[in-house]
Amino acid sequence: GYVCAFRAAQLGLRVALVEKRPTLGGTCLNVGCIPSKALLYSTEQLVFARSHAAEHGIVTGPVAADVAAMLRRKDAVVAKLVGGVAALAKARKVAVVAGEASFSSPTSLSVKGPAGASSLSARNFVIATGSAPMELPSVRFDGRTVVSSDEAVCFERAPSPLVVVGGGAIGLELGSVWARLGSDVTVVEFLPRIASGFDDDVARTLSRLLQRQGLKIETGAKVTSARAGGPGRILTAERDGKTLEFPAEKILVAVGRGPYTGGLGLERAGVALDEKGRVRVDGRLRTGVPGIWAIGDVVAGPMLAHKAEEDGVAVAEWIAGKAGHVDWDLVPSIIYTDPEAASVGLGEDGAGARGIAVNVGKFNFAANGRAIASDATDGFAKIVADAATDRLLGAQIVGRGAGELIAEVVAHMQYGGSAEDLARTIHAHPTMSESLKEAALAVSKSAIHAI
């Protein structure tokens, strides 16, 4: 939402930004992407100091975690970023209105805030209310024992056992954080594998590496209930007709997020929702009501901050009469564990399911010089290209820094580049990115450093 507001202001529009939180930035900056990444980084340093420093000739002495200090650092990171957004809003002359908004009509909002009620009228409205954690009907949030990611970035100590329901990005990332800090972590996933949006070979590799780090992973398990018992609750699941029980001090439910559309008065504006409670929009993110737009998690598509930002920029440009554009086929997806997993476009499995003939190139980080020098040899890069045209269809990476590496493939795909284009792009040596070049060369069986 704030990205949309800032772009609209840049284009000369008069903009008001309504926010119910005390700070700007939404879920991502306040309780989502940023705090979780701060904790991931801190705990990665802990693992290095505890388990790997000695082999690098670094003498540390006894290593211990100070969870309170990590949380203070996490909060400082969040404060710096949300403060920066507030400063940008002021510099761009965006009027920030504190409170909760709901439509009074197709052309006006009612805002209830700390200073009382007010109303806003405009030619255009952008609904950017995002999403909220989804709970299971059989395992309801109580904010203490059964929690969402909002609470799991704020545990005052490592709960043990910690049971994570859901093997997607949120569950795996926060499960990794607390496992590094001493929690006995079990991930319970309904589907046959974790990281279900990735190819099978990527998901299996990630699962193996996370289990090597101490996470227990139970797949194909349907959660049925949680009852009092053990250190807090006992989570019950079913698999192949058998009952599984998992004692837990805390249960983190990370089964996805749902669009936040309640209480917005959309019916008074005439805005329609789809069967999943998302705002219905067309290919330019317009609702059925002239002048009302919707972006990000509240509409169909991947619930990712970078996708929402691009939606916001495009809508601001369309409102201003400019040529906005979003390519929703090129939204990268990342799991920020260590190693990371990243993907964009069509995977090998997805191409097969659609009957698309592809050529695939893979390159293991174990053969990459920078990876060997950096203790980052786990995983591989995989390039998927159309068999007839060599056009890049997608890529998947599991390895250190995969989230950074995937951007190069997105850039080549943006202009319709081929595997050969990527393969002939000069990469500095030694870098992890050379593995992408080698994987692209492997599409035509031309990899230099692989057999």
C-alpha cells in the first residue's frame, strides 16, 4: 500500500494513506518478512560460531544464545525500516491517516481512529489491506499456546517441543530459527512433501538438509485436533489410518494466509469478492466499481510482498494515465532457510504436468569454487528451457543465497531470453552465480565444470 501511495505521489497525485497500525509497512515490515529475516540472520551467526568457527581458525570460547538481545536487535531493525517509511511519506507529502477505514459509498470512506471519526472522498481508492494468518478449524489460535507467525517472531525463549503445522516458507523459516536456539522442532505437513511449490528434487534436497540440521519433518499427516496435555498441548494428526500425537509447548500454525477483507464495507461500495474471499479484479487490478482498485494479498495471486509492490506501482501508474505493467508469471518465490530455496517461472515438474517438452540443466554447488571456499556446497541450480526454442521457462535453486541468485534468471526471462543467453553472459569468477551459467550451459550439455 505505501509503495502505491509513494508512486502515486511521485506522479503528481494527491494521496492519503490510511493505516490502522501505529507504524507503516504492514505485515512485512512489522511482523513478517523483516523480523523473521533478522532472526534468521542472527541464528545463522550463532550456528557458525558454535559449529563452524573453529574449522576456520577462529577461536571463540563458549558460545551461547542471548534470545533477549536477538529480539532487541530484531525490533531495532524493524524500527529503523518503519521509521524510514514514515520519513519517506512525509517527504513525498503523502497524508497519513491513522485508523480503520470502511467504505461508506463507492466514493467515500469512513475512518475511525485515535482522534475520532472522519471521512475521506476521492476519485480513486486502492484496497491494499493485505492478509492475515489462517487458522485450522480444529486448532484455533489462542495467542499463547497455539500461535501464528505474528507471535512466533516474539517468543521470549525457545519453546520445546515446538510443533509447526505447515511445511511452507513461514513454517520452515521460523522452525529453523527456534531449532537453532534449542527448540525440539517437528514440522507436520498435510501434503506428501514440504515446499510443495517447488520441484520434487528441490523439495527432497531441502528436506534432507533441514533434517540434518535437527528439524523433524512429518509429511502426509492431516492435523485433526489439539488437546491439553504434555508441556502445553498434544497435537493429533492422522496418516494412513493411524493416529499420530505430538506433545508441544507451543504450536505454530503456518498453513497460509487469507485475504483481509472483513469490516471494509465492500458491500456498501458494490465491490465483489470471489469464492476465496479475495477482491475480484480484472487484468488491470480494477474492481467492478469504477475508481476502486485492489492490490497485493487481497487479490488472486501469490501472497508475496514484492508482487504486491509491483501491483501497487502499476495501479498508481494506471491511475495517473501511464503505462503500468506487471508480469505475474515472473514473480520469484523464496524460502529463507539455510540453504535457501528459490524459484521463478515454470519448474521441471510443472512443465511435465502441462505436457511441455523441455531441456533441463543442473549444476551442483559442490563443484563451484566460491561455494567450496565459503562452506556453501549444499544444493544445486536448475534451469528449465523450452525444448523447441531454448527460451527460459523457469529456474529453481536450492543453496546458499538462492534468493539473491534467482534475480538474474528473472532478468533474463523478462526480455524473453534463452538458456544460451544466460550461458553466454559473463559471470565474475569466483562467484556462486557461476553455477547459474553452468546450469544454463548444461541445458545444451555444454557445462564446463561438470561431467
